[in-house]
Amino acid sequence: MKKLSDMSHSELLQLLEMLINDDFFQSREQLIALLNLDLSSEKKTELDAEFREFFCGYESIAFWLEEYIEDPLNGLDPHTSLAKKLKRQLEYIQSNRNTTLEERMCRRMGGYLESDPMPEIKISELPFNEFCKVIRSLVTQEIFSVRERLVILFQQNSSRQQLDAAFREFFVAYELFELALEDYHYDPDEGLEIKPEIEAEIDQSIADYESGKVKTIPVEKLSYLDLINFRNV
């Protein structure tokens, strides 16, 4: 990613627009709607599925922001309210974070470096009430209020300086969100594994189709094929 100072007004506008329109924010709204229902353990499957989408959205945003290695305070007037706020937040992150950027990048790819042992708390093993509590803490993180202010900013004829400040605030809010995840292990692929006998049936269906024995692959097999293709991306 270019330095902020090297980005044109249109480049910065495009970057911010891409970030605030990520599916991550739509998944957050879906999670809130689910949490506001009369939840019971029977709803856990639905909540699990939406949380997976939410986490994958976070990974999507992280993919873009992990390349930003500048100090968000660089170039800001230290006497402004924004600079003071970001300074406090960055000090909090630095004093509480236990992972390096490389370790966090590895986590997002589904693994752990030897220097980064797996967190003791596995989200998939939490009791239902604790799972809901974790979700509530995540969907109320500051990144979402910052995003709402950005949406309003986009409706105005915002200056280059305003967009620059907005990106810095969004980036620090993203780092706070990532810090909130640090003590938890979560693998979005967990539970999507396909049983060997089902995979063998799929392979046979493909072989029958390719040999001309059948003209179509059964619909239920197609849904599993979509899942396999998703996991191989």
C-alpha cells in the first residue's frame, strides 16, 4: 500500500469506499439481528454460520490493511483531538498486544507460528451464552461507529485532509478490533470438512458423468462440490 502522503484524493477515496462496503459490515448487521431474537441453543447453527461470514469479512479487510505499516500519528498535529485520541488508543494496543504482525497474518491463514501458541479459548467450544457474549463484544467495537461516520463523510464533498484523517481513525479502530480477537482461537473452516464416504460418492458421480454413464450430476452432489471448490480456493 502506498504511503498516505503519496495517495491522491481519488485513490484514498477508492480505498475507503472499498473498506466500508465490505461484506464484514453487512454480516455485523445480520449478527445483531440474530442476537436481538429470542435466542436459544437451537439457533446456534444459524449464529455459527453468520459468525463465519463475519470473521471472513474481517479477514478480507485485514488483507488490505496489513500492508499499512506507517505510524497513524505521523503528520498529524499532536494537539488535535483526533491525534490525542489515536495516541491513547495506540498506547493501549501496544501495551496489551502479545502478537507480531507476522503472527497475526499467519493466524488469518489458519495457522500459528512456533512463536505464537494457540490461544486457550476456542470460540467453537464456548457454551452458547458465552459465544453470544463474545459476539456482542465484537459487534460493538469502535470500528463500526467509525464506519458510520465515514458513510456520512462520503455523502459530503470531503477534502483530501478529511479522508486522510478518516483513514487513520479507521485503521486504529481496525487494530482495536483485531486486539479484541487476540485471546481467541477461531478457524472458519472448522466444521466444513466432508466425510470420506461422501467425497468418494462425489468422485464416482464425476467419473460417471465424464464417462457418459449419466447426463447430470445430482443436485445434492453439486452442493457438496461447491463446498469443495470453496475450500480449495
